Amino acid sequence: MLPKLIPMLALGALLAATAATAAPVAVLVAVPVPAGLPRAQLEAAFAQSVGDYQGRAGLIRKYYTIGDDNRAGGIYLWESRSAAEAWYNDAWKAGVQKRWGAPASVSYFDVPLVVDNAAKR
């Protein structure tokens, strides 16, 4: 019995190590801004959602964005792709559709390296 258990323990350790060293993922989310929505109202909506993101498990950073192409959303840095995918689930997509009247585009990017000038690293 013990010889069969050793490979299983090794596999468990490998999976745990892989999860612990999962690479960060950047996500770009964009949704069309409803026609005629004043920028001040858009920024107020952003400010009201801050509490949804503060302390969010797996989220390292979120930048609220307003693009020149009349799309708004965010640039997110997540600890792992699985953390990001857990957030952008069907309920999240339905909520975006309800609030904005359009679906959001969600693009994932592997992040092999980060330069953080604020932290000087």
C-alpha cells in the first residue's frame, strides 16, 4: 500500500507547488459606455464599485479605465488565471449586461514579468 501512496503524495506536492507559483494574469475588460452618459456619472459609478474590489481574493490591482474609443472598464492584475476566471463568471457577465446594456469584452494576458517603479522593483 505504501509504494502506491508515495507517487500520489509526490503528485500532490507537485500540484501544490504549481498552484503556489502560478503566474499572474492581466485582464483587460471593456464595455461600451452608454450614449450620453456624462463622464462625471461614469466616474461616480466607478467610485461606488470600489468596495467590490477592495480585499478581493486573488486581485492584486485594478485600474479603472475610460478609453478614447468610448469604452470603459478596467485593467486588472490577478494572482492567477483561475482567480481571474472565478471572478468573470456567468453571474458577473449578466451583471455587466444589466448595468451597461451591453456585454463586456474580457481579454486575458499572461504576465511573465512585472516592473513596479512605485515599489522600486
